[in-house]
Amino acid sequence: MKKQSKLALALLIGFPLVMLTSCGGDEPVEKMEEEIETSVNEEEGNKTYYQIPSPDEMLGFIKESGLEFNGELLNPIENADKYTIPNRQALNFGIYSADLAYTASFEEFDKTIKYFGTTQKLADQIGISSAFDEALLEKVQGSLDNVDSLVAVTNDSYFSVVDYLEQNEQGDKLGIIAVAGWIETVYIVANSTDYNKDKAAVERLADQKLTLENLQDYLAKYTDNADVVELLTVLTGLEEAFASLEEEDSGSGISLKKKDDGKMVLGGGSSIKITEEQFNAIKNKVSEIRNNIINTEA
């Protein structure tokens, strides 16, 4: 079976560090740029790779940054039964998957079990129950006294879904789920962060500008699906909010950058600047989109 694309769940901001280790510290930047471009963008047959973060990467960062868990940011479990339209079930599967990762990262074990059950139920409704099995649930229950194991198992459940959808050539559904999961992570980060106090979290939020571009590129492959077209339209407002962010040379180091032709290359160090006004604009827009997704009356 030939796949038209591959959605690689890897944190963009960490990717250059991996490549530096494998390339060796003495190679010139020009050589590393060439290898990065080949690694990320080389098409083998009909494959193209897209770099998208999994929920646990982003949400684990919140805890590491010293931000506190806020259960009020979760989509209530009781909402799950109110999503009866397939597209909304897929979107909220992505939302609940992110909430699952959030609870696991903060060792909210009781909530983790409940949210795992909710994602399992929605998986059945959208036809991907084969990605879950009793063994996986037993692993979750058996990991309640070990946060590292619990995070790993909940992450495995997400990867199982990704793999299932790829193997069954349901890239459009995968894109919808991935976007919703990403929206929930950005929503949680934005609503857990104080612009004036949490510099690292603010910078991580700004970095999501590139992630959004990757998500849009991935979805653009499936515009024959009306639900995908609708989601791309919804993302336009968030794209505009991120578009105002400017990238500047930091004067040192290297980073992964997107060229005009869409290719990812390793280049000189840079950072994305974000003002408080821009931060609030992104926060408000992502909150609007997310709250429309979880709306049980829509």
C-alpha cells in the first residue's frame, strides 16, 4: 500500500537538536542545511513528511515550566455523548486526546482513566476502535503509580490512532483529529500563561506559528473533503493572528526554518517575537475556535 503522506508526530522545536547530534558538531552549517532539507522534505515514492507535535510534548512542557494544572480548561466528559455528528466526534476525539495527555502529565490519575475511557468511546463512534484494545486499557490501569509509564501509555494510544488512520489511508480524518488536538494544547497553554511572568511558555506559544503552517499544508492535501475545507476556513482567523508575529535573527545558534517554497532547512539562529497584544489576539482566537468545537449545541 502506498501512502500519499506521513504525519510525523515530532516536536518541531526539538528537531534541530536531534539532527545536530546525528550530523556531528564539526560539520559546516551548509552541509547540515542540506541534510535537514533532505531528511524532512525528500519525497520517496509518494511520501511527504509533515512535522506536527503530539499533545504530550506540548502539555508536558507546561508542567516543566512550573505552570499549574487547571481542570476547568478540560472539555467536560459529560459532553462526549452530545456529539452525534461524525465530524464533531472526530474533532472532539482530538480535543479529548489532548486533555488525556494534559491529565497524565500532571499525574491527575483519576481524570486520566476517565478521559482515556472517553477517547475510547469516541474512537468506537468514528470507526477507529481497532486502534484500542483491552491490553492498552490494562496498561493504563497498571501505570497509575508511575507517571512516566502513564504518560508513555497515553502517548502510545495516540500513536496507535495515528498509525491506524495512516495504514487505512484516512489522512483527512487524521488531519482533523491532529488539528483539534493541537488547538486544545494551544488553548491550554495560552490560558495557563501569564505574558509578563511565563517567558518560556510565551515563546513556545509563538513557535506554534510554524506548526500551524505545517497543519494547514497537511490539510490542504484533502480539500476534496468538505469537513477539511471547513476546518481550513476556521483556521484562517488564527493564521492571521500568528501572521503578525515577526522572526528576528538571534545572532547565534541554529534553528529549523521554512523556506518560501515550503521546505524546512537548518539555518542561522532566530526567534519569533510576540507582543502582549499579539499574545492576547492568539489566545482569544484559539479560545473562540476551541469553544466552538466543544459546543454541544452546534
